[in-house]
Amino acid sequence: MSLNDKIANELNHFLKIITYKDEAEADESLTKSDKEKSISLMRVNASGEVSAQALYRGQAFFSKTPEVKEHLIKAGDEEFAHLEWCTKRLEELGGKKSLLDPFYYAGSFTLGSLAALIGDGTSLGFVEETEKQVVEHLKRHLNEMSPDDKKSREILEKMLEEEEIHGQEAKDHGSKDLPAPVKGIMTATSKIMTTLSRYI
Ligand SMILES: [Fe+2]
Ligand SMILES: [Fe+2]
């Protein structure tokens, strides 16, 4: 594939992700406050999956070896399934995706590209740390979400399982441990993103 085709392919993927919608039947089974809580949490998770997509695509675009590239594309496809689940659930609950998703995508793609340009080991280290932080964040969401919202909880539990596998796979492919300040910046960035997506 020529460079122009590759860039066009990435632009198409960007549009596919930020415009992704699903048809869903309204779920009226929750109380107003449980529903509002779930909407804000599922919006954060949908944004997280938009970012995960972009991160992996950026990393795959610049990865140095075909094997790592293939792994990142496969993990990215699984993140797309997560995005589908979160989007559908958000629509059932009557919530909207975050308006900031296009910015998250662009920022995450850039971060993924930079990590991949440093080298595959660093790039995989980035995946490992991201997935670790996502797992912790999903556990916090499960604590916060109403026990009555079984459908959303089931989605989060399944995602948690798969994010753990993504982290382990990155390790198995030879991830390098990231310097502590980099991990700190990643935590701070995700804190800002998860806070903003709760509201917009
Ligand atoms: Fe995911
Ligand atoms: Fe993941």
C-alpha cells in the first residue's frame, strides 16, 4: 500500500470511529440517579475505547516489525468491539457520546505514533501500562456503578478481562518498562480525560 493510501485509510478509520452509532431500544429499568451515573461512566468508557483505537492505530502505523504491527491491529479490532458495546449501552440508557472524542482520537494517535517511533519495546511498554491503568479504572467504575445496572456491569467485566489479556500480550511480545515520570504523565492525562468525558 502506498503512503497516500495508508493515510487515506487512517482518515477513513478516524471518521468511522468518531461517527460510530448504533440503534438501541431504550432501557427504562433503572432509577433516574442510577441511570445518570451509568450514562456518565459509559460515556467515559466509550471515550476510552475511542482513544484505545487511536493509540493502537498510531502505534501500528509506525511499528518497526510486521509481527508487532499485526498484534496491534488485532488488539485494535478488539477495542472496536468494546466501543460497539459501550456505544450501544449508552444509547439504551439515553446518553450521548463525548463531544471530545475527535480530540481524544487525534491526541492518542499522535501519542501512539511517538511511542512507536521510539521503538517497538517502548511502544509495547506503553500498551502494557495503558491496559494496566484501564483495568484499574474499570474496577473503580464497577465499584461506583449501581449493582442494578447488570447490562453495563457485564460489559465492563468482559472488557476488564480482555484488557488484562492485552496487557499480558504486550508483555509477551517484549514490552519495555516505561520510566516512572512517563507513567505519571499517562495517569494525569487519563485523569483529565476521564473527568471531562463524564460531563461532555
Ligand atoms: Fe478496550
Ligand atoms: Fe485493551
